[in-house]
Amino acid sequence: SRYNQSPHPDRRRMTDTETTPLHLNDVFMHLVVAYLAPIFLAATGGDIRFARIAAIQAVTAYAARNPADLLPIAQSIAFGLASLDSLNRSMADDLPVALVLRLRSNAASLSRASEQCRRALDQPAPIDHPVADPEAERLHEEAIITDIALAQQRLAQGKAPASHPKPGNQIQDLLQAALAASPTRHPRSAAQPSGAPP
């Protein structure tokens, strides 16, 4: 598909309070035309309005596929016209040979630059990637942060030191175990003299 500019490319301020809405896709087009228009002033008798119209027609003749094509298109037009200007100046009478050669060398360089810009337009158009949804990106980031927090929590639980009993409780448990393992004696055995029959 070709890049379609607004049907009214020469929009301007009508009054101090009334303006014509400008589409975002036309901003780059207006900038390109603003730079190219002075080149056409010599052919329009100094009328900037007709110079802008001529610049717009020159740009639209290239049938830009997208706004990115406008820059190489403008460069190709500017370099090509500047090359013609250098050749025209080199044909003036009574010019030094060195200046003539410099102007024609400059014209050749500008012509090559114009051709390089034109070839750039033959490259495949860049693929338009869908614009990411900010809300979806935020939810995705929150999910990642939650997963990281859970992983850190599980890691901390796995590395937690095992609980040890307090020293007092350990001694008490040992005494209770020793008493339970000792033989049971008669309550009055401690009061009987040694060697007395039971």
C-alpha cells in the first residue's frame, strides 16, 4: 500500500483563533515541503505558495509507501536539482578552468548522491510491527515480579536452619529418660537396715 497524505497538504493558520486540524501523518510531509520549497522559488517568480505546490507535486510523484520514504525522496530531489544548478553555473562565461572543473565535479557527486537515495527507495518497505498495549505490558511485568518473589521465598524456606531444642529442655528430657529406665524400689527400702530380710 502507498502512503497517503492528507488531501489538503497546504494547510495554514487562517486567523488568530481559527486553525485547520493537522493530521500527525502530515507533519513530516510539511517539514519536507518547507525545506524543498525555497529550491522552487526561482521558477515560481518568488511566490512561496506556488513553490510549495511544486514541492508537493515533486514529492508525491515518487509515490511514497510510508512516512519513512519521504526523507530519501526529499534528498533525491534536492541533490538532483543542486546537481543541475552546479552544471548551470559551470557554463557561465569567463570562469576560471579550475572553478569550472570544481563545479562539474560537485555536480557529479550530487548526482551520485541523488541516485543512491533513489535506490534506497527500491528496498523493501519495513514491516509495520503492532503497537504494544501498555496495560498488557504492565500486567506481564507484575506477573514476572510475583514469580520472582515466590521463587525467592521458596529458596529462603529451603535454606532456613533447623530448629534446635533449648539446653534446659534437653537436660530435663535426659533425666526423665533415666528415671524411666531405672528399676522400681519399695518406698520403705531406704529405711530398712543393711542385711535385714525383706
